[in-house]
Amino acid sequence: MASVSYRGAERLYPGGDRPAVADLNLEVEDGEFMVLVGPSGCGKSTSLRMLAGLEEVTGGRILIGDHDVTDVPPKERDIAMVFQNYALYPHMNVADNMAFALKLAGVGKEERMARVREAAKLLDLEPYLERKPKALSGGQRQRVAMGRAIVRHPQVFCMDEPLSNLDAKLRVSTRTQIAALQQRLGITTLYVTHDQVEAMTMGDRVAVMKDGVLQQVDSPLRLYERPTNVFVAGFIGSPAMNLLSAKPGDGGVVIDNHLLPVDRATASKIDGDVTVGIRPEAWRMVSESEGGLPVRVTVVEELGADAYVYGQCDLDGVPGQVVIRAAAGRVPHKGETVHVTSDPDRVHVFDGGSGRRLST
């Protein structure tokens, strides 16, 4: 086991006008579960493949522990990779698939099978060791791919969207198994996903990327509560944070001629147009006389204990989408107009030009 360090790492493809990954500085601690998340094309898989040696590093360095692996061949990096597609050999049974890399490495048969049985026990695969991949479900095949990585006893696990081929229900149960397994093994893990819910529920820390540039690295809760810019604010959270354009006001910001209060320290930093961010659960429905922002309800999603209310407000003549989390018993109807506000300490304020966070 070892830490992983990206130090100004860059990947520029031949003929490209900008790097797929630019000046990446990221420290992954020994035994940590780090998740790389972002939209398609943001550079997260490229970053992972650079660590594995599958993509050339055209600038900067990558270290595993104290060892600079920037120019080290993939087979000498002591990394185990789990891919989106299971890449199992169809003519081999589960045990042989899991042991194949060990066989190539010259590990004796007795030790190979001991490691396979150990991994199979961890992954609940013991009843399936003699089966061929075609006789397994998608979740079982993914566990075999995990087992093939585990038996190698690597320093680092690299996982590239390993759950994307599974159905929604199986994805939820398998991600829990992977997180629990990583915690038991204590192996440093880099996990790539485009699903921010997956990232938030699995990672010790989460690194958010956009256009090849690292935006923020933090704990899941910290990312949710203190996003560093508009992109992170809009990407992290489901449903997404409400992001509305606003103007400076007396002690707050003005949206559609309605004053939304912000804390005093934040208000002192506002000197122009801003973007206001409010989580769906941070809205409070108030009476019209209390001066809340009017929102016309267009869709209501009943979830039992609560509901998500989708509506529109007016942003200088342009419709703005608003999502409100409402408690059971206080759910408005489609077509109704509700008035909402929020507490000052739950309002996120971002600079209208740069998108950087202004809130304290």
C-alpha cells in the first residue's frame, strides 16, 4: 500500500490545442478511497489511466509512495485496474479468471488458489468458482473482476466506472459492497465515476474535475456545504442546487424585485451581479405578505415522506427554474403560486463573472 501524488501532471494529446488534463496536483493518502468525478470529457478517466501507465504523462510527475512512476512501464507499477467492461475470459471459469494474472507472474499453483479462495470469500463468490462468466449475472461478473484485482495484492486500485453496466438497484448494492471491501482491505483506491451520487456515498474525499482542470477536492459533506465555485455547486447534489442570477440589495441580494437576505460578511463582498445558490431543502415557504420569491409550480414529485416541487420564477423577464423540497402535508398543487425565502446562512453567493465563491 502507498500514497499517490499527481504533481503538475498533464496529458496533451498530439494535435490537441489544450491538455485533456492540465496541471493536476492531487495527493491521495495511503489507504484512502478517492473518487474522481465530473461530466463526460472532463479528464477523470485520463487522469486514472495516467496513473496506471496507460496514458503518457506529457508534463509533471506522478508518484506512488516515494517512487516516481512517470516513465515506469504499467506492469511494474504494482497497480490493479478494474474496468467498466468486465474483460473476463469466456473460456475460463471464475477461479481461473481470478488467478490468471498470478499465473503469468509465475506464482505457484498452491499460493494462487489460496489467494483466489481468500478473495472469493471476501466477495461471496465461493459457490461460483467453477462457473464460466456466461453463467453469472452482471453483478457477479463485476465481483469476479474485483477479485482478479484483489488477488494481486497491489499497492493501488484503479477503478474506471466499474458499476456503469449494472442496473440501478444492483448499482446501489454493489457500490456499498465495494466501499466496505476497500475499507477492510485498506488499499489506496482511485475510483472514477460521472455519477455524483456514487461519488458522494463512496469516497473518503471527492475530486471534482471540469475541462481537464481540478476544481475542488474535499470530503463529500464539505463539497455539498461549501462548494468553491458555481460549477461545483451545480454539479454536486441531487436534485441540483438552485442557481439564480441576482443583483446587490440592502443587506442581501435582489431576485425578481424580492430581497433575499445574506449574512453580513458576504453582503460586504458583493459589488456587482452575482449568482445565488440555494439547496432545495433550504427554501422555506412563506405567505405572500412576508415578501418571499413567487414561484409558479409546474411539476410535483411525491416521494412519500416529502416531495420535490419544480417551478418557475421570473429573472428579469427570463424564466428561472426552482426546485423546492417540501414536507409531507405542505405540498402545493401544480399551477399554484407559492412564495419562498431562505435563511441568510443557507444562501450561497458566487461572483457573477468568475463564478468563485463569495460566501464566508
